[in-house]
Amino acid sequence: MPVTISRVIQALEPSATIAMSTKAKELKAAGKTVYDLSVGEPDFTTPKHICQAAVEAMEAGHTHYTAASGIPELKRSVAQQYQQQHGLEYAPSQVVVSNGAKHSVHNVCAVLLDPGDEVIIPAPYWVSYAELVKLTGAIPVIVQTRQEDNFKLNAEQFRAAITDKTKMLLLCSPSNPTGSMYSPEELGELADVVIEHDLLVLADEIYDRLVYPGHKFASFPTVRPGLAERTAVINGVSKTYAMTGWRIGWTLSPVGMAKAMGSLQSQETSNPCSISQYAAIAAIEGPQQCVDEMLVEFTKRREFVIRRIGQIPGISCAEMGGAFYAYINIAEHLGRPYNGTQIDNSHQWCMELLAQQNVATVMGSAFGTEGYFRAAFATSMETLEAAFDRIEEFLAG
């Protein structure tokens, strides 16, 4: 019998961010200089005290299976951190440690969604959200937001999208790909709709520590009483501590939901890397100066990117309150040839930018909107300067 791939997997879209990053690496391997703004990965090395904790964990023999949902010490650290930073109390039993925040998103979708359920997702959205919802047989309901509203869903749009099949709202603040942030008041208005319609919420807060001056982060369950009972909060160490490769994320959720995710994970992957879990404890409980230092650098890069966007005719972006992305509007520059190649959409634009100028970005169509591209400024100033010079040259061509 010939091998036949399941219909579910055939319908699955590959990650555009990973695809663009892979293409950039292939060009680098071929000897080309590539200015890579495609991947959302801090360019800093994981701080030394965190790496040292991993070494000590190995030397202490912590190289075996752990509980599927994570070691008790890390669960306690996560719960304590959340209480200290946001004032909400979670028991360690409500924490499920997974193989990165993406795995945590998958776990939430898998234990909450049934075929036919609807999940409201504001666009632009991170490339994996809709696909992870589809894997469960549920239906992503994409609600388009506007640049003039900083790409934020409002209560009126939210209500209009709700049907008798709506099960969950999926929200990311600060946002990937736009960098936009919901204020506590804006989250409160959405929370009122959630409560009114008895919905669940997946709140992706992986960028909660990467917030720029003039902006204030609020964790979704804090904005109204009772939200913690209906919200799964996603977070992890990847972005805050430059630990993308360590693959540690987690969920804070009601006990029943956490127990279900632990059971799923026991069959799916077993525990996250034991050594990485001990390193994550050091990240959370150790000195936080490294976080502050990285944010200072990201702030400088953000200011540079804003300045360069303002200097290039015909492009713009929404205000970036957090994370390390610029979601750049290039609609005025589509529908024309570039050095003889006709470009009509963001996919073509990004591929030609890579081919003609060796600058890797991600097309807006991957995030559910057309006429934009995402540029990650989680890279060196030298790379950013060269990349934006080439972007300007490309647009002028």
C-alpha cells in the first residue's frame, strides 16, 4: 500500500518564519552574506549563570526522566514569579512545563477544542496559531484589525465575530508580528465580552518582559475578577533570557486544564529536557540584570528601525510597544516591477528582496494580512543598518 499522508497534515501550512530562516541559512552556507531579519530570536548568548546551572545539573546527575509536566522546583519558581510580577496566585499543580511556548499553545488547543469549535484570532497573528487550531479539527475565525488601530481587536469587532460555536479567544500581547500592546483598559473591554459570552482565553504572554518605555504590560487574568478560571496563560524563557534553543515554555491554567495537559504531554513527549528545566530555574530566580541589559539594546534597535522606516518613502508601521518586530506596510510598493520582476504580493516581495538584496524577512500573508512584511530587530545594529539600506535600495528600484 502506498504511503498516504493524512488529510489533516496535508492541509497544514509549514511555518513561514522557519522556512525563511532556513532559506537564509542555506544562502549563508553557500557563501553569501545574508542580512537576516526573519527569525524572532535574540542574538544574545544565554547568560553565563544560566549556562552554569545547566552544567551543575548535569554534574549532579539530573539527566534522567522527570515528571511529564515538569519538575516541582521549576513549577514553584514559575508560580512564584507570576505572583510577584502580576499579583495572581497559582499553585505549582497549575503549571505545566513544555518543550517551548509553541508546544504549550498546542497543548491548550488539544485539550480544549473539539472539531467544529471556533477560535477567534485577531490578524495579524503569529503563523502557528491558526494551524495549531486546525490540527484539532476546530475552526480559526480570523478577525482583521487595522494599522490605524495599532492592529488591536476591539470589543465591537470581538462581539461581531462570536457565534454559537465560539469556544475561545486567542490573544497575544505584546504581539508577534506587530509589536503592538493592549493597555489594561483595552484588555478589560475584551474581558467583559469573554465573561458575557462565557468563553475561554488563550493568552500568549511570551514577550511580557520586553516592553518599551511609555507602555505598560498587563496579564490578561488580572484585568477582571474570575478570568483566571477561564484563561490559559502561555509564557517561557526563550525571549526574555535568550534561551530559544533550550526549549522551555509553560502554561498557567485552572487545575483541570493543567491536569489534562499533563496527561497529554505524558503520551506525547514525556518531560521537557531535564537539564533545561534546571537552567530555567536559574533564569527565573537568578539576577535579572541580564534582562534589563538586553531590553536596553532592543530599545536602541527599535529607535533605529522607527527612524529608518520614517526615512523611506511609502512605508510605515504601527507603534511597537513590546517584542522586537516591525510590521511594515509596503502596499504602495506592490503591483510593479523590481529590476524586471513583477511583484504583486508580499510573498513575492520578500522572496525577491532575499534574491536581489540578500535580506531575509517574512511576508505579511503568513500572518494573515497582505501588503506587509515583518522585520525582526533581534539582531545586531550592524545587520540592521545594512538590511535597511538594502531595503531602501530595493524599494527605489
